[in-house]
Amino acid sequence: MTRLSSLIVLSAAAIALASPALAKISVTGAEKLCKEHLSAQQPTPSSVKADKEATRATGSSFTYLFKVKVGETTTKMLCTVDRESETVTSVKPA
């Protein structure tokens, strides 16, 4: 009986910890969504590049730091994608 209850507890813990991995969108897919969203801004950027080292993931979202170049001006922007709805939820200056 103790083995069975221990197995159930371990299985439940494994499922709970694996839930972020079961999210619908991947890191690269979310990055692409942000890049498309930032590229559609006006005035149109000449360059939109993600800082790969600044990418952050939580159980519910991905957050990226982008360098957006418009003309001679480069601005750092934070973009957040909701993992469950697969949508850009926030874009703001860094």
C-alpha cells in the first residue's frame, strides 16, 4: 500500500512539473510572434533582432529583449508572449 501511494505522489509531482513543457508554443515560435509584431510597427523598423541571452521563460509566458532599429535610432523593447493563448500580451521599452 505504501508503494502505491508513493507512486501516485511521484506521478502527480512529475505531471505538475512537466506542465510548462506541455505549453502550446515553443521558444522560437514565440520569438517569431514578437518579431512579426515589432516589424509591423510604424514607422517600419529596418532591423529587429532578439537578444537570445536575455530570453526569459515562466510557466505562463516568454519574455524577449529586442533591439529595434528605425533609421539611425536603436531602441530596446521587451516583448511578452502568453504561452497558453499564443499571443503577444505586452510590448514596452526596456
